[in-house]
Amino acid sequence: MNPTLDLGIAVSTDRTILTVSGELDMDTAPHLTDAADALDLPGHTLALELSAVTFMDSSGLNVLLALRHRVGLAGGSLELIGLCEQPLHLLDLTGTRDLFTLRAES
């Protein structure tokens, strides 16, 4: 069984919501990177709706950290919305929870 990642994008004038579902791991993280690279983010908020992410490993976390850096350099902000227990636990284990703006829902 190959893990899958599904992505959806909604754009407004100052906010982009990227909906992510599935597993965010070594095999699928590059798809999120590619999708985010295609976005024009200067001064925008990038909100990642992650409530349907069932698993995230260090590769997924690395993508989130890279996105946080990229969006910050562009004068925007990154929000993580709806993290489930396992991805949230990964942020806690790695001491990275405080680096992100977490929201329960969009």
C-alpha cells in the first residue's frame, strides 16, 4: 500500500488555505513542497488545514519548518489548523510546537 496525500487550495486576497489530507511522510512531503512552491505568498497568511493528516514523520515536519521560514521571509505568516493527535505529538517530541501558530479550526 502506497501512502497518499491529497491537496486542495483556496485563495483570497490576504490568505491562502492549503488543505492537506493523508500521510505526510518521506514519500508524500515533496508533493506539499511542490504545491506550496507554486503559491504567491508575499504578505499573505498561509493556512495549512491539517485535520485530515493521519500521520506525519520528520520529513513532514521538515516541510512545515521550511514553509514557516519561506512564508516569514516573504512577510507573511503560517498557521497550522486542526492538527490531530499524532502530528501534534511529533511537534511536542521535537520541541517545535511553539514555533507554529496553531488553530483548532479555520
